Amino acid sequence: MTGEVLVIGAGPAGLAVAAELRRRGVSAEIIERSGEIGSSWRSRYDRLRLNTYRRYSTLSGDRYPPGTPAFPTRDQFVSYLEAYVKRHDLSVRFGVQVDRIDRCGDGWRVVTSAGDLTARHVIMATGREHTPRMPAWPGLEQYQGRLLHSTEYRDPSPFRGADVLVVGAGSSGLDIAYDLAQGGAARVRVSIRSQPQVLARMSGPVPTYIFAGLLFRVPVPLANRIIRLTRRWTVGDLSPWGLAEPAEGLYTWAARTGEHPTVVDGEVIKAIKARQFEIVSNVSSVTAGEVLLDDGTALRPDAIVAATGFTSGLEPMVGHLGVLDERGKPRSSGGPAVLPGLRFACYVANIDNIDHDTRVVAEQVSRELAATEPASPESMAARAI
């Protein structure tokens, strides 16, 4: 197949950029390695809710159905994506795994499980949370208990009566620990490597997400001070329970790492203070029956849930092109092409920024296509916004 635009990934970013291109009169082929829309969202745990407020978690401004809560659930977001595909009449080719992308004349050759595809423009939209990252703990191969990544965790029922160690204190890690504690696990501990930047989901009646987002518009030192005061009011001092407030300001940290804070519900904060689950030191090594921590403690959990994040999974596809940084992330996302005709969409942004990023990408691609084709009155009208 030869086409003008190929979008890789049928998650929120891929669907949104294809819809924005369609609005501009540009047809894009979407390919997806799985067999369904939003596969990475479908596979997450049952309790999952968006950390971003409903109003700011839309694609192309399409609203959620009446009655959707302020923070949509996993299933509600998946249903939203399915409805979005129908409303915008998008076509997705499923079961196509991309292995490698190479330059081919004035376009690109995409090597896939379904054969080679070529396109003048390729837009990578496989998502920043693409490939689960498992820690390389010494001795891990000896461990005889149950080991799973957070992407494999669904609900607490298989862990009733079990001693479970959750590794990682991001949003998913603390949420899963709470879920396990509420769901009948005998004991739950959370191992942390560094102190997380914890925010409550709500600041009184206002979603903290909205308030925190506004602070990006003020100088970083001032934003750090304001959010620190807000955190003390909404979260409080968790140091007696093992979660000390990081010395580095949240906005300084976010700019340095490109990561997002740990956002949790008030009930999770209450559970920490009630010691429904415990915070413990970083894992240093593993044996057949024990997990050894940095502070010398030896644990004997029945199961380990590694809430240790993701990699972009981009290296096999584009690592040879010199377009990734040392962390495997695109050197440019949601803007100019990294190489002529090759772009990355939404590898930095949260859901709330997808609209902006995909509109920029779609506008740039449509303009480049228009500049290389004889313009007719019909095509100019079709591409008008």
C-alpha cells in the first residue's frame, strides 16, 4: 500500500490526529497492533480513573455522555474513544505490528507484520506508556512467588489473604495498593525508590489538576511555593508514614524529568494514615523466597506487583534514525517533524494537551501536502479550517 499519511497507533493521540487531518481534507490510514481501539486503556486495572478533569479530557472538543463523573473511569473513557471513531468516521486497520521505519525516496517505508507500507508522512502515536518496564533486580529470576507488572493487575480478588508488595509510588502504585488493602489482601506494602510528588485529586471543591495547570503560567519558584502550600492543606505531612515531602519543588522536578506527579483520591491518603498499607524502602535484590530492601529488611511476599512505569517502546522502530533521546523519548513531539515527513504526536502531553498537539501536527502535515500538490479550488476549500 502506498498512501500520503500513515498514523501508527489507535489510542487517543492517533485517533485525534486522524480526525484533525480529516477535517482538513486529508485522508490518513491508521494501523494498530492490537485488535481494538484504545487497547492499552482496556488492559488497565478496574479501579482506574482519569487523573485529568472530564472537561479537559476530550478529543476535538467532543463531550462525554451526560452523567459521566468529573473523572471518567477506564471503561467510560474506552466507550468515549469508540464513539469518537464512529462520529468522525475513522477507519482503523487492526493486527498490524510495526517492526521498523526507514527512509524511502521522498517518503517512508514501514515494515510491518502485514507487509511493507509506504507513505509520504508517518505520524507515530503509539503512546508514552507503550511497553511495561520491569526492574532488573539482582536475583529476580530466582523468585518463586507471583510477579506481575501493574498492566497485568485487574482487581484484588486473586490476592485475598496474600502478602503483596507493590513496587512504585506513582498514581497506579498507590491506587493498586489501596485496592488490594480494601479487597482483602492480608498485608500490603509499597516499596519506594524516591519520594513521590503526591497531590490530592481534589483541592476542596476544585480539581487540583485545574489549579496546578494554571500555575504553569507563573514563575517556577512561585509555582513551587504555592503548590507546596496547597499540598500541605490537601495532603498534609505524610512523613510519619514514610512519604516525606520532596525537597525539590514540583514544577522544578516536572521540568527536569518530564514526569507527572502522583495524583490520588482523598481515601487513599486516609488509608496511608490509617496504615492500611505500609511504605517501605527500595528493593535492592530478590531471592527465591525473599525481597531484600535497601535498609536491610527482608520481606517474604506472596506476590510482587511492579508499578514501575513504561518505556516508549520506540527503539526497535525508529531507534536507528537518531530521533530519540537517551531515555528513548522523541526529541520532538507534537510539533515540527523530527525528519522530513516523520512526526511524533503526544509523547510528552497528557490527555488534556492532546487537542493542541494533534491540531498542530495535522495543520503542519496538511500544509506540507498542499505545498507539494497542484492546488485546485475544491482541495483548497476542503482543507480550509
